[in-house]
Amino acid sequence: MKFEKRSGDEAETPSSAPEETPSTGKKPVVIYIMILFIVAFLLMALSFLMHQRSNSEVIGELQDSVTAMQEVQATQDALLDLQNQLDEAQSTIDALESSAEETDAALAEAQRENQALLALYTIQQQYSAGDLAGCQASIDAFEASEYRDALPETAEEGVTPPSQRYAQLKEAAEAR
């Protein structure tokens, strides 16, 4: 580049020193911009690392929460299993109580039948011994106790059923 002087005819050529000044002036700006980019990059990296750390903490808390929820779910499942077992046990208890009541009723009926047969035996022995007064008193006690319904209606082949035998003894005792 040539510069002309206004006051004179001579043209001045710029020396090599002024040409270096603009290039040296550009170098500090480039270095300054590079430093700014490096600082910005470092700040972004620092921000990224801080976000990563924060995300890791949040993920850890979420994992703890999920673990707690899984434990709660497992506890609820165990509770439901125990409830089902309790219901089954209660059903078993109810069935056993019902069975016990049926057994008690059958036992009471068997005891009543046994007492009726024993009273019939007593009546038969008194009749066979000829004690008609004692036989009639036993028949009256038999009727008062309502043992007639407790006597079996059937017997082995060749044996008179107890209910029929009682009727025969009653008729025979009243006929005499």
C-alpha cells in the first residue's frame, strides 16, 4: 500500500514496522478469544459434570424409592398370602366345628339309643322275672323319658327289632 502525502509529491511507503503492528495487534485478540473459548468450554464441562452428579443423586434417590416400593409390594403380597391362609384356616375351623357338632349330635343320639335299649332290657328282665308291678313302673318311666323313638326299628335276621319287642312287652304287661 502506498500512502501519499498531501503536502508533498513524495509518496511514502509504509515501512515493515507498521505492517507488523496490525498483525501483532491481531494476535492478542485471537489469544483472548481462544482463552474465552477455553474458559467457556471449561465452564460447560464443569456444568456438565455438576448435572451428571445431580442426576446421579436423583437416580440414587429414585432407586431407593423403587427399592422401598418393591419392599412394600413384597410385604403386601405376604400380607395377602397370610390373609388367604387365615381364610382357609377359618374355613377349616368352621368345617371342623360343623363336623364336631354332627359328631356330638350322633353321640347324643347313640347315648339315647343305648339308654333306651338298657331300659328295654330292664323291662324285659322284670317281665321275665314275673315282677309285673316293677315292669309297669319301668314302662311308665320309659314312656316319660320318650325312649320309644330312640329304639331301633331294624335288627339282624331272626331277631325281633327293639321297637317291636317293646310293643310286645307293653301289651303283655298291660294284659296281665
